[in-house]
Amino acid sequence: MSHIEKADLGNNGSPPVAAKPARRIGNPGPLGLFSFASTTLILSLYNVQARGIRTPNVVVGMALFVGGLAQLLAGMWEFAAANTFGATAFTSYGGFWLSYAAIFIPGSGILTAYEEKASELSSALGIYLITWFIVTFLLFIASLRRNAGLIALFFMLTLTFMLLAISEFQGNTTITKAGGGLGIVTALIAYYVGLSELLARDESWFTLPLGQVPKRLD
């Protein structure tokens, strides 16, 4: 047996086992952002009463499977990709959409519990929305050293939740429409950020800037 043949064998004379290539995890960001943007856009159009729509129940399917399930999966993959911010944001809003959908599912009994308590329902929804205003504000703070796209997204989403909460507390449809308008802007920003992440430099004809924020030096 030649020296070359011996070198090609393992220590026990058997062929060496090739090392497994490192697994590359795709970027789950575009999935999460597009899912969030699409569901937010639909509900926001309902909130501004586009084409005379006043009942938002059609959004339940989107909230369950797109805004909810798809975002939840994106959040789990962000954990695998070691992106704590993305994982926290996507998983949180996936949970938000699932919980929001549960409110409007007849079998849940949530709305029927308030059939004769309209003012109590408004207060309950206001507390629900103001809680998500707090969560979004905290995520906005965490986004300040990332990029301008995410900063704008969470800033607008913070204002959207604030207005929607106020509209429930005040029972004011004008404020609801204003919140819906901000929600539409938020969705468009999310589409832009998602597309920017989807257009990988080596695989696309062009890219979209996100406005990177300088990182800390220490």
C-alpha cells in the first residue's frame, strides 16, 4: 500500500469521515415582517372603514395563520439565528395576533361575555391595547441602535397602539380612524424593511437602504 493510500485512511485503517458542513439558517426576518405588515394593513383598513367596512372579523383568519402562526415561527427561527431582538419582537406580535383573533372567534365566548356590557368591553379592550403599547414602546427603545427602518416601524406602531387604546377608552371613532391611518403607515414601513432584508446583495439586482445606525465602539 502506498504512502498516499495510507494517508487517505483513518487511524483504524477505515476511510475518514467527512466533517459535516455548518448549517446555514436563512433569514426569517422577511417572513415575520411581511406577515406582520399584511395583517396590520388589513385591520388598519378596516379601522379607517375602507369601503364602508365596520366589522373586522374577516381579519381573524389572517391573525391566526399569518400574523399569528407565521410570525411565531419566524420568532422561533430568530432565536436559532441568535437574534434576540427579532425573536422577541416576532414571537410577541405572533402571540398578539393569536390572542386578538381569539377575541373574535365565537366559540371563545369572549365577546359574548360582554353582550350587555358595552362600556366594560371598551375598557377591557383599552387595557389590552395599552399593554401592547407598553410592549411596543420597550421594543422601540431597543431598536434605537439598529437602523432607521426599525426605529420608524416601532415608533409608528407605538403611536398606533396608543391611539387605538385611547379610542376604546373614549369610544371615539375618529380616533380609531386616526389609529387605522397610522397602522397603514406602519404596515408600509414593515413591507419596506422586510423587502430590504429579502433583497440580499449577492442575489438581487438592487438593494434598499435601511439607514444603519453607528455601533458602539466600547
